[in-house]
Amino acid sequence: MERGNVLVIGNSGVGKSTLINAVLGDDKAKTGYGSSGITQKLEIYENEEVPFRIIDTVGFEPSFMKQQKAINAVKKWSKNSVKEDDENTKINLIWFCIEGTTRKLFSKTIKDLSRATAMWKSVPIVVVITKSYSVPEREENIEMVRSVFENQKKKLKNLKEIIPVVASTYTLNETAFAAPEGISELIDVTNKLMPEGIKASESDVNNFKLIRKRALAQSVVGVSTASAVAIGAVPKSLSDALILAPIEGAEIGALARIYEINKSENSKELTDSIIEIGTVSVAAKAVIKSVNAIPNIKITGKILNAIIAGAVVAAIGEGSIYVFDKIYTGEKSIEDIEWVKSVMNSKLSSDFINNVTSIVEKTGRGGYTKDLDKVISLIQSTFVKSKG
């Protein structure tokens, strides 16, 4: 499969590696093109499912000398490809990575990156605003970037897109987090800007995006589960208190955004129905009753609460992924609320109780009654599918 090349450039700490993982996935392969002396200063990755490889440059440092080393490594790599007339190493697209939390430095960063890539005057540029955790500031950041490009002395006319992204789930506090966003859009735009004959078909891109959505969604469930365990380990009865509602609401809302369910008119009715079923009272009471019947198990109420809370949020999350996946692919309709309720109820049925009971047994008999990290690991290995 012929592939294009995306050059990724940005300051150290901007999150290039996390971004590449989000786009290509865990099964990406490290490759090398050109002389080994040059590629040692570059990291080149590809995934056989997409028509472009990603060339990760050394992160820019404040030191001018270190910046020059990074710039020279890329220039040498590209010049060699020109000499060899090798299409495999031709730069087809450049991602300028700038960090959304350092907006005061946007102008200097973009100027530095423009200088570093000056030899590719006609190559399209996509500005990726990483760590875009603040939703209200995203549009303002986009305008700031656009303004910097327009006000440069040597105007770059090859700016094609500005995309704010959150490449991995970012925990804000125990009940709030910033979920992955912008990755599907970046994949779409990157494929669109590949040369004719290289770009993948729409159906192939959609299939790959679905794989990435599933993986990013599972990361949300993992973070939500850990938060629920921490919240659950409090001196309150889960069977009477709706202490998980904020976490469930944040989890389901984030999953809806990943699968673009939130863009539909009836999305609120759908997500509300899932949150309603996520109420822990019935499931918690059934689990407590089941646990009390286990012989020779000594476990504190704190740990039991933590296990139940984490398990409920994990089960609701995985059920939501299943539902949203079917709706996204068109196999089910967003209006089919009764089907959604049926799926979610099944996630908290007898299998759920048996799984939680098993986790309680492993926790009690394994001596993990004071280890919340081990509790989280047991819950995630039971309920949360592995990330792709």
C-alpha cells in the first residue's frame, strides 16, 4: 500500500506522542526510511489501515542549538528523498502542534515552526491545538492561530485547517474530565489532503475511525471507573445515595461526543434513559445480598462500596459503547429507547452480580482490602474491554 507522509512538529511537551497514539492506535509500527544516521533523530510510525505514515520530529527546546538540530534532522531526511526521487519519503502534509494551554506563546511557536518548515512552501499545513481542555477557549484559540498566520511577513497560504484536540482522557477532578475530541476530524482532514492515488476510500476511513472511537471510548470508561471507585470509598450507602450520578453523566456525555451522538436531536432523551438505568440502588442491593451469602469473606463497607461503584460505572460505560456503536454504524436508531433500556438493564443483571461477587471474593481472599488500585484493576479486567 502506497502511503503519504505527515510531518509532525512542535515544542517539547506539546503532546505529539500522545496525539500519534490517538490517531494510529496501539498497533502502530515503527518504521525507518533513509539513512540510519538521519532516522535516529526521527520516529516514523504507520498503521496498515491508513494511507499515511507519521514522522515525529525531536521536540523543540528553548535552546536555539537544540532547535537547529531538530530542524536539520528533518531537512536532511527530506533532501535525501529529493535526491533519490523517492516518493516514500516525500512530505505531503505538516501538522503544526501547539499547546492550547500556552496561548500567549502561539505567535512565537508558529513563527518557529514556520521557519523550521520553510523549505516546504507548497506543502499543506494543519495546525493541531493539543490539550484543548477549555471548551469556551477553543474558538478563540482558532482565531488567534489564524491571525498569526495572516500577520506573518511572509504569509503562508498553505494553512488548510485548525483542529483543537484532546488526545487522551484528562482528569480534571474526581467527577469531571476532558474526554478525547478532534481525533476523527484530524484523521478525515489528513486523508483528504493526501495526494490522489494515496488517500483511502471513505468507507475505509470510516472503518478505521470506528476502531479509534472504540479505543478512545474505552479509555473514558477506564478513567470513569477509577473515579467511581474513589467516590464509592466513602461512608455512604450506595443503595440509598445517588452519589454516582455526576460520574455517570460525565461518562455517558463524553462517550456520546466521541460517537457524535450528541449531534442528534434526540440525544438527551437517549443519554437520560441510560443515566436513569445507571441508578445504583437495585443493582447495589442485589450485590450486597449476594456478597453477604459468601462464606468466610471479611471485607469492609468502604471497599465493598468502592467495588460496587466502580463496577456499576464500568458496566454502564461498556453498555453505552455498545449502544452508541450500533447507532453510529446505523444498525440501530437513536429513537429506539426501549432497545437501549433493554441493553442497559442486561448490563446490571445476573451476570453483573456474579462478576461483582467474584471481584469481592478475589479482593477479600487475595488480601487487597486496603488496595484501591488493585480493586480498580480487577474491575477493569472484568468489565472494560482492552483498548485497540
